[in-house]
Amino acid sequence: MNLLLLSNSTQHGRGYLAHALDTVTGFLPARARLAFVPYALADHDAYTAKVRGALEGTGIEVRGVHEGGDPRARLAAADAVFIGGGNSFRLLSALYRTGLRDALIGAVGAGLPYMGASAGTNMAAPTLRTTNDMPIVQPPSFATLGLVPFQINPHYLDPDPSSTHKGETREQRLTEFLEENDVPVLGLREGSWLRVAGERATVEGERPARLFRRAAEPRELPRGSDVSELLRGEPRFDA
């Protein structure tokens, strides 16, 4: 696997992908034909144009998979794929409907570089169960791409001790997930990302990550942490 999994695509006060642009352009092949999957938002054309604008001048050619013909053919002609953020339920439903879910699993498994941001990063995990999104549509299944054998929670937010909000914190929600499932969850704070190259996985970006495991205290993972052990795990759902 060759993966770049961003927590977020837009950092406060900066343009789209600007906070990670050097990493993105270093990850993608030179002069790549990049297949962009815009299905997490309703306006596919505007979303694709936004990505084109962000990568303008880099030599990367952005092609929306929705732009004429079979999306699977667009994927097959690409040098890399990028799935952007938005609503994860809408995105996953579209991947099933277009046949892209199975096509992505095959292509990325065969070495196609995969970049995800937010909802696109959720797709790399085995299931949608640790997303932050509202289920605005019902996909055929919660099963995502399973490119890594653990869960990821993009946009991870630390508990705010001064908050008067009485709903569950992100940490409480992930703890509830682990009460029902024996699967590690990597919380990626905004500005951070996970890089997977073959059998090696590292936490990178501006901020540390947070790792949740069943029956264990959450653990801070500084930037540069090697988390390759997570790639060798076996997820146990409904356990």
C-alpha cells in the first residue's frame, strides 16, 4: 500500500491543501494524472475545480471521476487517486453505486497511490463506524475499503475541560466503540496525517496523534511515531 491519509484538507487561516502541499506533491508521482473522487459533496464540478486550483502549477493533472464515462475507467487511467472530504455516508453510498469501491480496493492493493482527506481518510479504514458524520443517506453497508486493518478518526478533538456542553466528547464516543469492537482507533488531529509505505506507517504533520485501544488508556503519539505494528493487526468487530 502507498497511502497518504490527511486528517483535514483545509487548515484554519490557510487555503485548500496549503498546509500539506509539499507533502502532497512529494507523495504524488511527477506530472501525475490524478483521479479525484468528489462524491462526498453535492456539487462535483465545483469540488473538482477547487482541487484543480489548489494543485495548479504543480504539474499534476486533476481529472474528476464523474467527468464523462465510467468512473472506473477514469480510475484505471490514473497515476494516483484522491478522495476528498465531506459527508462520509454520502461518499460511501456513491462508491457502492458506481462500482468504485471494489475498483479502488483492487487498484490501491496493486500499488496505485491513494490520498484521502477527512471522509476520504475514513474510507481507508475497514468500516465507517468511527466517523464524525451524520448519516444523511444509507449506504448498502458500513464496510469501507479496508486499506488498513484499524480505524481512523479524522478531525480528532481533545476534551475541553472548560466546555459547558454535556454531550459526549470524541474520546467518550471512541471508548463506546471499543466497548463493542476490538479494533485500534487512530485519532488524527487537524494538521496531522498518516503515511503508509508498504509495511511502514508513520504519524506526520504538525500535531501528534492519539491512539485508542480496548481496555487501555489512550496514548499520545508524537510526530514521527512509527505505528507499523497497527498494519499487522486483525480487527475484531462486534466482539
